[in-house]
Amino acid sequence: MSFTNTSTMFKKALKGKYAIGAFNIDDLNGLRAVIKGLNNKQSPGIIAITSGSLNFIGIDYIEEVKSIIEKESLVPIALHLDHGKSVELCKQCVDLGFTSVMIDASSHDFEENIRQTKEVVEYAHKHNVTVEGELGAIAGIEDDVNVEDKYGQFTHPDQAVEFVEKTNIDSLAIAIGTAHGAYKFKEGQKPQLRFDILDEITSLLPDFPIVLHGASSVPKDSVDLLNQYGGNMKAAQGIPEEMLRLATTKGVAKINIASDLRIAFTAALRKSLHDEPAVFDYKIHIGKATEAITAAVEREIEQVLGSKDRALDFKN
């Protein structure tokens, strides 16, 4: 199936009150595993590649990535640059045939963020490529997401409106309490999302696609399996699936998923190596690990995104 523009995806997702999953891949095995999960559940989806993963795969192999998607996908799929940290990288990915790019200039001040994002939008739109911007501070592994004032590091609704209007972006990643990595909250800290801020933003930007990064749920069964076979992720904690599912009914049209896939892969790999210590054919071990990625994708579709069978929406 040919690539689908994310604008089309998001319009259908907002209307149907579900979200499109942006699944991060790190190699071609992961790519095929994600596509298989999307096909099995007849769900539209986004293949997301960060700059680090782009370097790991090899930029010369992007044509192979595109070819695999076109040959093996039975559902609408977009190819997306995740967290593009420079205008130049975003433009390069547009030229490489990505159908969506994210310019993440959120570490700069508000005006510089607008300037860089607008430059990417102007270039990308000439090539029918959609653009995602980011506003607010999405925490990392070591960051504390608690703040004393109402907005703090979170996305301010008024700034969100100004940012969208001045940049002409197609979707906006906001900060409402999610965090990158598998350790999103300190021990004893209760997971929470600022739905009050999300509601304010969507009331000011009705029918505009909102994106959540750092939204892996970090399923306990995957973490337990990893730890059972020699891992050490005792303090891993994600966003509860019921919170993420609620967000999809409140204007969140895209949810990024990376850690859940990596944890599932590593847990299955550890188990395979433990259960079959005499097997040195790595195809066996890697095969079982990639099957776990497919299962994780299917779980996200059913438990979080609500996008099962939504590929049928694109046939109407």
C-alpha cells in the first residue's frame, strides 16, 4: 500500500475518537514486526524514526525502509521523522521521501521555536509533507514532572494557539505530564496527566491534532518478564493505559510508542537466550524477540489507541 498523509489520518482519528500510533523502529526487523502488528489488527499507523535510529539503520537504507512499507503493509502507513533537532535534518528527510517530519525546537525560546518550525513548514508543505511541532517541556528520565504553578513546564494554552497560528503546523506535541523513557515517575509518585490543560488547549484549538510523546504505558508483565531473566528495571513505571485511552477521546490524535516495544523485545530476547542456551543461530532468538514487538503493537492498538479495524475508514 502507498504512503498516507498524516493529515488524513488525524482527521479520521479525531472524528472516530481514537489515536494513530507512531511506533519507533530501530532496524528493519523492528519495521517488519510493527507492520505485521498493524496488518493483523487492520490499524493505520506511523513508522517513526529518530535521528539516532536513522544513523543506526543507515541513511542509505531509507529506500529499503520505504520499499518494505509499500510491499508489506496492507493498511495506511506514514513515514515520520521523530524529534528532528535541526531544520537541515527535517529538510533532508523531506527530500528522502518521508511523508511527515517533526521539528523539535522546544529547547529554544518561544520565538526561535516559531522561527525554526515555520521554516520547516514552508519547505515541507511544498512537497506535501506534514509537520509536527513541539511546545512545552516533555520530561526525560531524570526530570521531575511536578511543578508548583498551574502551567510551569507544561504547554500554556494561549501559547499553543499563537504557535499554531504563526507556524501553520499540522499537529502539535504538548507537555501535560508525560515523560520519555521507562522511568516516568519517581518511586511512590502517582502517575497523572494534566487533562485540565489538555481540555483548555483543545477548547481553543478545536479539531486540531494533538500529540503525546513519552506516552509508553510500560506494561508490568513485560517488565516482570525482563527482570525474571536477568534484567534490572525494578523502578520502571509508565502512563496508565486507561489515562492514555481517555486522552484519545479528548483530541489526542497521535501517541508515540517506543519504550514499550524495546522492553518487549529485550524481555523476549533474554527469555529465549535463557531457555535455549545451546542455540547459537541468532535468527531464532531475534525472531522470538521481534514477535514480541508485534504482540506489543497489537496490545497498544487494542488497549490504548482504539484503532483496531480503523483501516476500513480509509476505504470510504
